[in-house]
Amino acid sequence: MRLLMLGGTEFVGRAVTDEALARGWEVTVFHRGRHEPPPGARALHGDRTADGGLAALAHGTWDLVVDTWSAAPSAVRDAARLLAGRAGHYAYVSSGSVYRHPRPAGLGESAPLVDGSPDAGDEAPYAQAKRGGELAATAAFGDRALLVRAGLILGPGENIGRLPWWLLRMARGGPVLAPGPRDLGLQYIDVRDLAAWTLDAAARGLGGPYNLISRPGHATTGDLLESCARVTGGVAQLRWTAPETILAASIEPWSHLPVWVPPGEQHVTLHQGGVDKAFAAGLHCRPVERTVADTWAWLQSLGGIPPHRPDRPPVGLDPEVEARTLRG
């Protein structure tokens, strides 16, 4: 198989590239040159946002294109149009954010969607940008477009900071504010499981939308945080704290305490999506303990300093706020 990876040097794109290379595929990575692609991949350079930025893609044929773009949908439009006659399949890594709120528990790919335009620029908010990207890919490739609606993505290479923050916090030790309830179910996907399923599905010719995330309750908050505490040496002391106490302290779910949101509408939206279609199409999700351990090993290989996307705000709880809340 010949893969053209648009991006391919960070997190999701890197995981897809690594997986394809491990399968012995011929991989071309098109990127801006800010990070080195994995050894074994052919590199083409260009900036999708610049005039003439796709010139390096003017020639060549591929069996599959994978695109993780999350900014202006017009960039997806231009790439997909350019490649429609020279690529067999186009997999666009979208997001569960394309669904309208509120979203009932268990609702699958037929749920109502936000509006989006394939011609939108950088002014489009994240959800509308991802929907616009879906429309752009579908307009160019039709039923040869695979729309991978990913949920929360964790695992080695993460450059958002969610799981890395928890691991580094546990490594510091001492009392840790653990957001309850401990048995609150989580729904996420390991980036490597996303990569493997996407390549498998595209190689089989699947098209259309798929919610790509674990089953609801694949892990609990307790499973995640206790795994983090264990792999970092067991020096952290989890102090399970009621959601009401956390919210009263003006601690923001998701951003101050990554991954966690309290029970309620937001939790239903983020952690109770319908996934039967993807599992029927072969999705497998590894245990949370493996995701945590492998992410910690990757962090240690970097000296404990994870990469961070400059277009995303930092996440995590201020130590003084944590200590004050724990004191009650």
C-alpha cells in the first residue's frame, strides 16, 4: 500500500505514519518541515495555508491519503480536490465535536450535526471547521472518503497535555486532588488503536462516518488515575473529591483537571457516545493500563518534558489551588 500522510510528524499523524511503516507500506509524508518524519518515510515539504503550498503534491499516485487537519476547511478542500484523481481513498480524521449539543447517550453517527462549509477559512470554530473538512473530503472523494470521528485521544506522543499532565503530577507525589466519583466511566481512544483501525478500514474501502472511540466505561476515572500513580512510582496520594467541592472552588473540568468532567450533560456528550458501527468494523481498544504505561515510558524518554501544540492552551491545575481545595 502507498500512503500519503498529510502531516505525519506529530501525535495522531505520527501514529498513523509509524503504523503504516510497521506494516511495510510505502509512506510519503507531506509537512512543513518543522519536525522530522519517522525514518523510512519519504518527505515532501509544503505549507497548505500558503499560495502554491501544495506544489509538491502536483505529481504522484497513492492508494490512501490520511488527513488530520483541524483548521481552515478550505485547506482540506484544496488538497482533496488536487488528489481526487490520483488517490484511491481519503481518510479524514474528524471529531465527535461535529455533533450538535445536547447529544443523548448512545447516539451514533445519525446524530444531528453542526453546520460547516468546505470553503470556510480560519475563522471557523473547531467543531464547524471539522465538519467543513468532512464536507470537503466527501465532495472530492464521495464514498471513497472515510470520516473518522475521533473522541478523546490519549497515548504516546500526545501534544495536548492531558495524560502527560496527570502523569507528571503523580510523579511529583504528595496529596493529589482526584476528581470523583471514582467509578465515573471514561470513553477515549489510544492513538495507536485509532491509527491501526483507520488504516485497516481505509484499506478495506470503508467510507462514510464512524465514531472512533472506546465503548463507554472502557475505563473509570479511578482506573486512569490509579494507573498513573502506579507507573510513576506510587508516591502520589489520591484524595477523591466530590464534584460539588471541585466546582465550588472554581476549578474547571476538562481544562484544569484534564479528561474529567462531572456527571451530567457534558459527561454524556464526551463519554457516552454510540460506537457500535466502529466495533462492528473491527475496532479494538487496548487496556488503560497499557496506554498509561506506554505514555509514561515515552515521557521519560523525553526527559519528562512533553511537546505542546502552540495553538492549544495549556491544561492542568495550579498547585496552590489544588492545595487550598484539599485543605477544604
